[in-house]
Amino acid sequence: MTDPTTDDTAPDAAPDDSGPGYAEALAELEAILLSLEDADLDVDVLGAKVARAAELIRHCRTRIGAARLEVEQVVAEFDD
């Protein structure tokens, strides 16, 4: 199985139903990015926020890969 963090076009990338939906993850990521722009950001919190942002990016890539696969399968049915 390929790693979806390095190959987001992997056909075996299934959605991670244990985490947030794509829109929810994207909203959280946007909130994190806004907080990172705050000049008063506590340095002790910075690492945790960046780690969470990376986790959300991986999650979103996995969801996109799964959606791409699903669309390709539906389109392939029309080619038969």
C-alpha cells in the first residue's frame, strides 16, 4: 500500500471515516492558519498547531484521493 502523504493519487486511498469530514478539516486548518498569523502566539503552542495542521492536510489529501477514485470508477462505468 502506498503512503497517501507522498502519493495523493494512490488508488487505495480510502476516506478516513474516523476523522472529520473534508469541510470540517479544512475549516479547522483555516482557523489554525489564522492563529499562526497572530503576533502574540505562544511559542509553546506553535509546535502543536503546526503538527495538527500537518495532520489535517494529510487527512484532506486522503479524502481528495478517495473522492477522485470514486469519480473515476463512476466515469469508467460509462465507458463500458
